[in-house]
Amino acid sequence: MPVFDSRSFKDHEQVVFISDEKTGLKAIVAVHSTALGPATGGCRFWDYYATHKGSPVDVAQTRGEQDAVYDVLRLSRGMSYKNAMAGLRLGGGKSVIIGNSRELGTPELMAAFGRAVNKLGGMYYAAEDVGTSPDMMEAVHTETDYVAGLAEGEFATGDPSPHTALGVFVGIKAACEHKYGSDSLEGKTVAIQGVGHVGAVLADHLRDAGAKIIIADIVQSNIDAVLKNGPAEVVEPSRIHAVDCDVFAPCALGGGINPKTIPEIKAKVIAGAANNVLETEGVDDQALMERGILYAPDYVINAGGIISVEFEVHKEKIQGDMRKTKVLRIGETLKEVFETAEKDGRPSGIVANEMAEAIIKAAQDKTLSAAAE
Ligand code: NAD
């Protein structure tokens, strides 16, 4: 498999492969860029081999590990873009641990991962992600301080989800202003796909702002929790993207915007928390643009959580409204993306990528010219 010439490897500063025989740890840390600060991004624990179950063992192993490499590289670059667009002093990185987290994710294995992260000397900060829990990150923390999003500690910032939800809420308002000429949500209908940690808090913000909400989830208790706080129409998960509404807010898994769903979407705005919501970047956002649907790039609108984590990485106490003020700026950033995309007649996802790349390049140039002086 070509590595150095692959599109996903492009521009990475460093990729580290880690193993620990005693605990069975197999992990990869990808540092895309430290131009803006320490590379910061989640630690994903995922059974990449399971996808290739049924293939001969050596084939499943090779393909699973290829998937893990591809995933960590793609995600670490995504973190660089997200952190740059949020105006943070953080670079982009990500880690993956390969295997079934329920079977393998012991405190001992997480501690071994922590020792490996510690050896990177602060180049990479790990946080919780799919397959890792607060307890597992505490186990990482027993071996390193280069971990963030912790529940307890002097600078701990706790659960990032409410901040992500606030950012998505202001992003929806910014998108409505651009598309419908007003940021008021009074009388607007918003369809939320997935009412988990982010979607449930978003539902409260939307109802408080006078919006009608339609929700879907595959877990009934999550729907019940939202209904406890106020009214919502509930639809089947398979229908949520196609309901009559002004805004579609995907807050479940990635890949939900694709050639199958795009023709069925009735909303003129797509703005939600889900990461990697486009199945194919550059293709699906082009199709949305052609259908007159405004798309708020996922990593721009869902940056509230990492904005919160930045305080912890830089060991800063959060005073007053400083975190909220930063999260609210997501609306301004999106406005810039929407206006540029419209002026240039180009997909908003591509425009956001270019803006992020320009911010990272300016920081790299500044470092180089400072070194030359
Ligand atoms: P979560 O797991 O708490 O919630 C996701 C919800 O979606 C769950 O309730 C799940 O049951 C539901 N769901 C799964 N498949 C579904 C389907 N097909 N149809 C309808 N519902 C479905 O996750 P979360 O923390 O709320 O994050 C939501 C999304 O936002 C994820 O893509 C995540 O990567 C992204 N994100 C989250 C944060 C954060 O701070 N939590 C930050 C940035 C991005």
C-alpha cells in the first residue's frame, strides 16, 4: 500500500505505530500539524478487523490495519481543519486503538497507551472519542498529562457535548439568516437525526428559541428523555432526513448525506453535529449546492466541544463567559464560509477546507520566518 504518496498521508508531520505485547495494545497516533499548537484530537477504539470477518485471517488483518491507517490519517487532518477554523491554538492529531474496546479496553492497556502518548512529549493530546469512555481516559491520565476532556482536575473541562450543542444551535441560526434572511427560529421546523449527548441539548435550545422539532433515534430512552422536556414530533429513523422541515440537523453518525438521501431531503439547510456527514467530500456538497441546499460544514459547526477542550490543553481557568463567547463565534465563521461559497459559486465544504489550509499555511510560514531571523 503506498503511504507517502497517498492523499490521506499528505502533509502529515508524523505518524507513530505503537504496540505493547503484554496488554495487546496496537495503536497509531497521527500528527497532521502542530503549526497552530499541540496536535489535539480524540482516541478512537475500533475493531477494524471485524469489518473483514470471513476473509482469511491474514487478509482480514492486512485490510483492517489499512482501514485503521486510513481512518487515523483522515481524522487527524480533519482535526487540523476544525481547530484552525475555530481559531484555536491547537494543531490537528488523532489516535486509533485497534480492537474490540469491550474485550481489550482494560485500564492496563489504556495506561500503556498513556505511556506511549507521554513519550511524544506533548506533541499530541488525546481526548475521548468513539469507543473510549471517561474512565478509560482517566487510565491514560495515570501515565501522562497529555490528555484532555477529563471529568476532574484543576483544569478539567468535562463533557464537551453541551458546548458542541450550543455551537450547532448558533450555526443553525447563522445558516437560517443566510438562507431565509432571518436568524429567528420562531415558527421554523428543525429535524434532528439522533438525540444523544449533542442532539438532546440542541433540542432544548431549539424549543427555547420557538422552533418546532421533529426527532428520530434508534434508542427509545433517548427519545423519551427529549419528550420529557417538551413537545416533539417523533418519526422513524429511516424517514428523518426526508421530512418536511426548514433545517435538517444530522446529530448521529457520519455518511448520512449521500447520493441516496440527497434527492429526498426537503430542508433548504443542513446543519448538524455529525462528523464526516458527507459520504464523499466535494461530491455530495456539490450535489447539495446544485439542489439549492445550504450545507454548514460539519467540522466548522461542531467545534464547540474542542473549543472547550482548548482551555484544558493550555491549562487555563475558564473565567466568566469566555468559553461561551468563543463558541458563539462559530456563527460568524460560518457566515464567512457561506458568503465566500455563494460569491464563488462553489460548495461550502471545499471553501471551508481552503480557508483552514490558508490559516495553517500562514502559521507555518510565520514559524519558518521566525526561525530564519
Ligand atoms: P451520541 O452517541 O451520544 O448520540 C448519537 C445518537 O444518534 C444516539 O442517541 C444514537 O442512538 C443515535 N443514532 C445512531 N444511529 C442513528 C440512526 N440511524 N438514526 C437516528 N439516530 C441514530 O453522540 P454525540 O456525542 O451526541 O455525537 C453526535 C455526533 O456529533 C457524532 O457524529 C459525533 O462524532 C459528533 N460530534 C460530537 C461532539 C461532542 O461533543 N459530543 C463533538 C463534535 C462532533
